Amino acid sequence: MKIPKHVAIILDGNGRWAKKRGMPRNYGHTMGAKNVEVICKAAHDLGIEYVTMYAFSTENWNRPQNEVDALMKLLSSYLKNCIKTADKNNMRVRVIGDTSRLDDKFQQQIAVLERESAHNTGLNLQIAINYGARDEMIRGMKKMWQDGISAEEITEEKYESYLDTKGMHQWRKTSCCGSLLIVSYILQRFPGKSEAPENSFPTSCCGSLLIVIILEVPDFGIVTGDMER
């Protein structure tokens, strides 16, 4: 079996998971976040080099304000604890997305986490916060324009250097099974459609194999071997 170099997981179904158990949506988000380390360890054991967790999209700002606030508090807490987790698991952590909308304390946490884990040589974890594929592409094009890049100078490599994932595209060049995108429960959110909106998919997953798992993120790992299957 060929193991992909990169696995991206769109974290979905936390709220529904909690609702089915008579719990508030925020409880589902908390339980989903707790499973991130479990998933990362399983990925590392399988030989996967990169994992992207799609945690908070640009569209998520449209959720009820109390849920947005709870998600931001949860993400902030996770990033704080992630320094120890990254050190324990020799994991390098980077955040992708437009972090300029996050408050100063949140941005400082990101900077500290990225700096403290930069020397780690194990699994590379990317956490997508305030991320949207179209937003990433537009920001990249604006940066190129600001730098005076002419049309003749634009190549795939040049464009990639302006994306959030710059320097993280090695999986495309080292394996015919470069990326695997796992979408948890997303067809429940978009009934009648055969795929989720393209803005949900990180640009790093272009050309990826897509797998839809009808399982909410808090349930990942309950059955030993979920990642292997």
C-alpha cells in the first residue's frame, strides 16, 4: 500500500456529534480538538510526513457569535498546549490562513509555537485558521503585484512561493500519491451535492485523492486502526 506524503483533514461534524448526545455544540468542538494529537500520532506511525488540519475557515465567521468566540478560545488554548505536544512528539507546527484578522495575543501565540517547533524533524502539522482557498490565492496574487512581479516572471514555483504553504509542497514532487484529503461528514452539510464547495479545499490539495468519511471527528480513533483503513 502506498502511503501519501500529505493528509489534509477538514474537521467537520463536531456540532452534530454533540447534538446527537444531547450536548452543546461547543462540547463537540472540544472533543474534536482532543483527537488531533491521536490523529497526528497515527499519521506519524504510518510514515505520513505532512498533516493539515482545516480548523476554522473564512466562512466560519458567519456562525453565531457565541460559537465563533468559543472556537477562538478553544483554538487559542490548543495552540498554547501544542508547544508541549510538539516538543514531546518532535512535531513541527505551522499555521496557514489570513492571521491578520486574529487578535494580537492569538498572533503572538502562533509566532511562539512556530518558532519553538521549527527545529523539530518529525511530522509537519499545518493548522488552517481563517483559511479559504480563494482567499489564499487572492492574497498570493496581491503580494506578487505589490512586489512588482511581471506576467513573464510568473511560474508555478514563483506562485507557490507566495502561498501560505510555501516550502511545504515537497509531497507533490516525491510521490504519485502525494496528497490525501479526508472530508469528515461533509455530505451531510451539503445535501444533494456530490462534492463540497471548492473553497473548502486547501490549495495544497490540488490534484489530491478525496475520501469522504461518514464519521464525525470526535469519533476518529475510537476504533483502533481508523487511520490505517
